[in-house]
Amino acid sequence: MSSELTEEEMRRALFGTPQPEEQVPAPLVKEPVEEVVPAKPVVAPAAKKKAKAFTPRLRVTLRVGNEFEGKMVELIHEADTLSSLLAEQEAVKAARKKYKYVEVVSVKSM
């Protein structure tokens, strides 16, 4: 017996003999065309005024100055956050733009 099979013989062995499919032409049926009616534009109701959401605020009090052990001025910074650490960092960063020495006095909720 020959061990070499042709490609066609391998296909028949794996998938079986192909069955001839009968081709029946599909009957032509006209689908009814739906009548397109233009829809009326939807008018949105008058815009309602939204109440302002509560914004958490912290008040940071700083003592700032440009002279070492010199005159210090109190500065108040308001931060829109609940985190006291974040509020403190934000206040110090803003104060350092103008002053050299910055000391945090207090962080209070408003």
C-alpha cells in the first residue's frame, strides 16, 4: 500500500465526501417600504437651576516673612479640600512664591 496520499484523498479521509448542494434560487419578495414621517423636534423643558454643591473648605493660617527672625505677617489661605495635609501643602506652596520663610500656625475647617 502506498503511504503517499494526494491532497484530495487526505481531505476525503478527514472530512468525508462532499455532498453536492442543491442551489435553489430564492424567490424575490418585495419588502414593504415603511413611510417615513418626520418627527417633531423634542423641546427640552426650561433648564432648572442646580443648587451649588457643598464644597469642603479649610482655612490655613500662616506666618510669613522675608527676614530670618524678623517681622512676620499673618496670611490666611482657603483650600477647597478635606485633607488638612493637602491644604497645608497648597498654602505653603502659594506663600513661597512671595515669601522666603513660612510657618504654619493652624488648619481649621470652615
